[in-house]
Amino acid sequence: MYYLHHYFDPDFTPNKLTPEEGQEGSVAPRFLGYVQNVVAGQVLAEIIDLDLAPNLKRDPRFLYPTKHLPIGPNCAPHRENPDKIVAAANGYVFYHNGLINVKKLLNVRSNVSFHTGNIFFVGDLAVHGDLQTGFSVQAGNVLVKGHIESAKVKGAGDVVCLSGVKGDNTSVVSESPDKSLDFDDLHVPSTLIEAGGNIRIPFCEHVQLRAKGNIIIDGSCLHSTLYVQGNLVVKGRLQGGAVYANGLVYVEGQLGGDYTVPTKIMMGYNPFGFLMLQKLENQIVYLKDKLTFFENMASRNHVMQQEYLPRIELMNAKLTIAMDKRRELWREFAVDEEHAPKCRIVVPGKVMPGCEIGIARAYHKTDHMDSNLTFLLADDEILVHPNRKSGHA
């Protein structure tokens, strides 16, 4: 008699999820374990001769008179041990028609909400509904067919949203300095899309976008912060917020709004160098606030002093490390001499007053409304000249 021993839950279903239990019996309602991830080469099941393992706990459904390996798509026998089934690809594992399958694309045919929890998947992900406020997804390539609402998306490849992204204007979670949360838990954008490849969305407002490839926005980009290693294309308005780019910035509709809504574009440096510096600056402010709070608490009486002196020492140590990192980053922060001369900002539409443009060490601020312009770097100055009639630089 043989028994098929599983290294995954053969009865798993995403329709019956329970929150993960945390420390001291707490539960995390946004972490439900929506999917059983497996990676290529991972052992999924093993056929065992029960004469050699008579005390093995067994499920009668998986008892067989002869060796039985239910190998389905994206599964294979182990190269060295043919009695084992392994995943042949990254994905999620499940039974279908009596066979063990691994599927590389995860379809979430609903909203990402309290019914699904946050989703981490090692393959590609398609969300057929909305990504609701406060939730996050992380996968290879990510497609969201609905809206992204004050949520977070991280894709190792490309990220595409078909219905737009709208966050709020809260970029930092407000917490008491006495809370023992890490800086990264507090100082994160409320709405963040991060891609190892490209990002394409219909529009965005109050969002942070980070792309190692290109960003294409088919409508307007309002009051958002963009870090883009490649090129940025905005077919509507680019108004408010900041862009850190190192290639071409193309704004078809309108660049800027008015003086009350500053719009900044910085080019000629590594965009993610700016991000690292900004994170460190925020961390230093955060640590200083915590240190001040602890010092005030310690000054109240002797008992409070004994309690808070170790925290003060820890904050001072963390602050020293953060400031050393900041100095090191500033020493390494330099103009990208290869890409800076090629940087362009092309605006076939309107250019509003009050837009701040930096390319390498040069700076320019628009002071009146104009249209059909290109901004580029020449002899350490930003030149502004009209585009050709075709609308292209």
C-alpha cells in the first residue's frame, strides 16, 4: 500500500480564509493567506511505501495499491527522486481533475478587500475588481482592472491599472512618538505603485509612482510624486507634485497649474538617489522628534528618567547611523554625466507659470503662460525653445 504525502494543503480554498495570528494572540485582519505560493523546484508531494513508514499519519483519500503520481500542468517528477513531485514553475498549487497543478497567473475575480486580505504572489497577478483602501498586492506583473484607492502595489515587472489611481493627500501616518513602530511602518505614502518595469495608468491623483522603466499616464497626473528611471509620458495635465526623471518627460496637455500649485521636475540625477535622500531626511526628522519626546518624559521625575534613558541612548545611536548614511549618500550623489545632456522636457500643450525645472545643476522657473516648448540642457543652462510645427522636439 502506498500513500501520497502532501507538502501543501490539498483542501485549501481562498473562500474560507482566517486572519493570521500575530504576537500575543493578536490577529492581522489584512493578512489572510489568500494563495499557496510555490517556487520552481519546490517539493509538492511524495509517494511513500507504508511498509517503510507504518506510523505515518494518513488521509484515506490518498491511499493507493500501487505508486500513483498525479502530475498536472507545471509539475514534474523530482530529477533525483522520481517518487516526489516538484513545481516546474513559480505559481500557486492546487488540485484540478485529480491532478496537482501549478498556475503561473493568479486571477482575483473580486475586489482586494477584507474578503481577500493583502496578496503576495510569486507569479503574475490580475485583479478583476478594485484594490480598496488600506490593502496591498505584490507579484510579478500586476494588472488591476478596477480602481486603486489609497492602496499599495508592488510589481517585479510591469504594473497596469485600467481604471485609474486616486489616493488622498496624507503621506505619513500620524502616530505618537511613544509608539514602538519602525520608521518604515509610519513614513510610507498612503498610495504607492512601484514597478521593476513599466507603469501604465489612465490617471492619478495624490499618488507616489516608482518605476525602473517608463511611466505612461493616459490622462492627467495631479499632485503626485513620480520617480522614473526611463521616460515619462503624460497625455493630459501634469499639475502639482514632483517628477524625478532621467530621460524624456513628455506632457501633451498642460504642464503646471498656477502659483498656488507648484509643479517641480528634477532631471539629470539618479531618480532613486533622490528617493533615498528623502527617506533619510524624513527618518532623521522622525528620530529627532522621538528623541525630544523621550527627553521631555525623562525630565519629569527619577522614575521616568530610569525608564526613558535607555530609549534616549537607542535614539541617539539610530540618529548617528542615519546622519552618517546621509553624509555618505550626499558624497556619492552626483550628476549623471551620461544621461543629463540627453534629458528633455517636451510640452506640445500649455506651460503654466510657476513650474520649477532642474536639469543637472541648472535651474529654470517659468514666469508666464506659454505653449509648445522644449526644455533642455546646454552649457550648464536650461534652454527653452519652441517645438517644430509637428509638435515634436
